[in-house]
Amino acid sequence: NIYIYIYIIMIVGIGHDIIQISRIRKIINKHGINFLKKAFHRDEIEYFLLKNDINNVNKYQNNITYNDRSIEYLAGRWSVKESIYKIFGEERIDGKRVTFPEINIRKNNDGKPFIKLENDALKSCQNYILRKLYTNNGDSIEEGNEKIKDLRESKEIIINSIDYNSFEDFKTDLEGTRIGMEVDDEKDRIERDKDIIKSNFHISITHDNDIASSFILLEVERMI
């Protein structure tokens, strides 16, 4: 038998943000650790503190003279979080919006940034993708939510940035393991792939003088 694979790749979200780095410095000077905990993932806070030779969050004190590069780091992360929020931030889980500490911007083995979403941020992104792919513009919010609820039981939405350093690594692993699913023949494998939606964030972060800027594309690949 001959099987034909048809995949489509779509851009389902675009986010962009610009922020003054000095603004982040002023907020940290005023609110200290409380601001960090409300705006950043614990890994990001730990990295920022280590950049300022603070090896324990309990030793953090306000009125510290911060390393300029560490402030740039936070400003860049803040900008990325704002860009992400502009893509799917309006998706709500149990009535709650996405919170910034659930968005973790990390670096892969090549030093390139990638995004790890956790908890409600992950669910919100998955719901957003389903809404873009399977609901109609004429659907009410309630109708769209019902469709998404049903689709979540049949579709597997994989945001590759969670566990993979690159989209190529993800696809290579997918081809080798088929997500751990055992299939009897090629037809079964195709049917399984139809229920898998693969996605990827493309991220660009720029710093220039007192400006930090980010640009993000959310790409989705699925079989049709």
C-alpha cells in the first residue's frame, strides 16, 4: 500500500513587545523580591540572583546595586512574557488568566532561548491552538469552549519547547518513538498522527541601549 502524508504548517499567533530596561530597574529597586516573584519563574529569579552573586533568595536584600547585564536579562524575559501574553493571554482556565511565573524562558544547548510553559499557561496555550484550528469566527465563546473541551479528549497538543532543544530534535524523536505508541501498520500510524498537533515558538530577543524587545511566532504543524 502507498500512503501519502500531507502536513500543513500554520502561523497561529504573533506577539511583539518593547520595554525600557531602566523601567525594570526602577521597579526592582522599589518592589524588590516581591516584584520578582510576581513576574518571573523561579529559575529566572535564581539566574538573576546568581548574576548578582546572591546564591540564596533568602539572602536577597533591597537597595542592591545590580549588574547591568542581569537587568537586561530580566527586561528581555519580561518582554517575551508580554509578547506571549499578546498571543494567548486572554484564554482563561477556571476563570483565571495566564500568570507570568508560569512562563519560563530558558536556553537550549546552543544558547538559544526557548519557552517552557507550566500549569495554566500550558493549558491556555493548548486551548488557544485548538480554538484557532477548529472553531469558527461565528462561534460564541461558550460554543468555542464546548468544542475545545471535546477536542482535548481526542487531540494531543505537543508544545515542543517543553522538552526539546530544537524542533528538529523533536521531530527526530517523534519519528523514532511515535510518542511511545505501538502501531500495527502504517495506516494505524497515520490515524494516530492525525490526532497529534505539534507546535513551536520562534523567539527573537534584542537589547539596544535602554531598550529590550522581543518578537514571537507560534507555529503549528498537523496532518490533514
